[in-house]
Amino acid sequence: MSYKPLGKCPFCKENVRAIIFEENFFRRDQCKCPDCHGVIYVCRTPGCDHYARGGEYYDDELCPDCTKRFLGGGIIGGITGSDTK
């Protein structure tokens, strides 16, 4: 059984070492949280080891922390004038 680096699960919010459920060569590996058994993927933000939610029809690209950072006051917030700095 293969594992991913330690990161935060988006479902149970625990720091876990995700279990690789389906290894992919061109796409992200499909993983499962060892605690809550949710389907998770490594966040696409460079340098982030947290996990994004996997869904039935759509898999998130970013973990909740990176999504909040980019949409809440980062890139989009700066454009719309809702910067929270």
C-alpha cells in the first residue's frame, strides 16, 4: 500500500497520510483518507501538501485553505476590490 505526504483532509480536517486508492500516471492519484475514508486528491497549489475533495461528478482542484486564500482575498479579491488585507 502506498501513501502520500502528511496533509489536512478536507472532510474530517485531520492531518493524515492519504492512502493511494488508484494510481494515475497523467492525472492525480485518487486517494482515500485513512480516518474518514473520503476520496481526496493532492492540492494543485505548488508547495501545498493538503488535500482537495473528490466528488461523484467533479473533483476540486485546490484544498479548502488554498481556495479560501485565492478567492477570499487573494487573486479574485484584489480584482473585485474585496481584498481583506
